[in-house]
Amino acid sequence: MYKTNYLKQFVQQVFEKIGCSRENADTISEILLRAEERGISSHGMIRVKDYYQMYKAGRINTKPEIKIKRETPSTAVVDGGGGFGMVAAKQSMEIAIEKAEKAGSGWVSTRNSNHFGIAGYYAMMALEKDMIGVAMTNANSLVAPTFSKSRMLGTNPIAVAVPAGKFPPYVADFATTPIARGKLAIKGKKGERMEDGFVQDKQGNPSDDPDIIKEGGAILPLGGDRLHGSHKGYCLNSIVDIFSAVFSGANFGPFVPPQVPYLPLPEEQVGTGLGHFFGAMRIDGFQEKDEFKRRMDQWMETFKSSESAEGKPSVLIPGEPEREAEQKSASEGIHLLEPIQKDLKEVADELDIPFEIK
């Protein structure tokens, strides 16, 4: 087990060593470790090697200049300068919150960025101001739309955070596919196979190989197939792509640049980088804060009191599993798979940074 502070310091050293400012390296390490703490390891330390290799391949600007390119009192388009997505995303969400404070709601679409970690981090930033937060991002094309064998969309997550009163906040953070690429990578490192409805080979046939995307295969939309509602997952996925990229001027669909170095850049570009979308809404734009929080508590109590099916656990409120993971990691530390530790050690050795394998 690793202590969070040890890993955070290590990550900060990595990104400072490759040219990031101390502030930006701190942002990156904070968000990667928040993913680990919340049990979303697919977006945690496993990404360090990916990001480092992206830097070595010349696909990341370690000194980005974040700029507002267009704005109104309640909206903005932000250019992320081609840097690490966490840097542009955090600043974009701060802009959305600032606009919400003045206009009641704030909406920001961001272009020329890269992978930004867990969407929930940015949605939860709004909770500090008693606001509702929204965050989403498109990603490089690993997902085949319903009936397609071609990879056209990313895993395109959505996150929504809503404050409550006596209960912890509601936090939904989910991909619009049955599995994220990072979780496939973890399955592959564990030597596990996939169940039906997650991935297909390059001919569109079902597959149980978690590494099939390296061979031209694809992830399926949420639902898996048309019979089980994959067309609805496809709709959710495409909404994220439009809000994140068509709004901002980023690349959409199959034109999004890959966030892993082993995949080549698309021959054609229709924008700059990949895109994100953020929103913040003041509660008092709809009703008094205390009344809203009381009603959110009532909503949560209603759902928690629903009777579970035989042999099933109690109904969960979105965000509960992640909070439990945070409590566990705070007391026990963070477990990293051996292959991930070896990847981190490889990066550490190249940069002459200490890292202990446990």
C-alpha cells in the first residue's frame, strides 16, 4: 500500500521534471490521486506512463497558455493551449463558476486540450460554492456506434454533482460506454477476459479480449447491442461529443487525437485537440438553498428506503461507492497493481526520480 502523499509527491516530481510549472504539476497530481482515492484507478496512476509517453512523442505542451477565445456573461470558449487536460479543465470550470456567481449559471466549452482525468473532479468543484456542477469530455475514437464496426466516438463521460443538506452530495460520474479504456487496460494487466457486451473485434464480432482495441477492435456503446439499448448509449455519447467539440471547435468523433502514444494521429483534423464541456448553476436561481437541500435530502431518503430485491445490496445513491473508497484509502492507503508499479518505476528511472516498488 502507498500513502497518498507519497504518490502525489512522486507525480508532481514527474511532471515538473518534464517541464510543467509547479502549479500545473500540482493540479495534475491532485486530480490523478483523487481518482485513486475514489476507487477510479482507471484514471489514476495508470495514466502517468501514458501521459509521459505522450510528452515524449511531442503531443503535449508542458507550458500551455490558457485563453478565453469567445465569451458572453454566461458562456465562454476556452483554448487549452495543447497542454495536459487537467490544467485547462480546472481553469475552465473555475470560469464557469465565476460566471454562475454573476449570471446565475455558467457554461464553458474547451478546445485544444487532452485527457483530463475523472470528470467528477470538476463537477464537484461547484459544490464548494453551493452550486450544481456539470462536466463532460469527448475522447479519441475507440467506440463503435450501434450497427457499426468502425471506431467513431470516445468513451465520453458525464459527471453531475448536486449539493444536499444532511446527506453527502449526489455525484454521478460515468462513461457513456459499459467500460472505460483505462478499465480495459487494468483487465489486460490482470490477465482477465471480458464478459459479453463490452468490446468487439475489427470485424464487429463479439470479443472477450480486453486488449482488442490494440488490434483494431472497438468498445461498444452503453447497452452493448440494439436489443439492450445501445442506441441510447450512442445518443448519450454523441451529445457529449457535440457539446464538448462542436461547440468549442475541438476535433469531434473519429478526428479526436489519440490519448495513447501507440495509436497514430488521424490523417484529417476538423478542429484543435479534444474538447470538454463544463457547467455551474446557482441553486438560488431556482429556489432558496436551504429548501433545495431539504428536498434533496428527502429525495435521497426516498430512494434509500426502497426495498432491495432478494439477495441484492441496498439501493445506492450515486457517489456512495466513491466516498466509501475515499474512506478506505484514507485509512489503508492506495493499492497499485504490480504492472502499474513497474510502469511507474520505468518512468522514474528515465527521469532519475526515486520510486519504491512494494
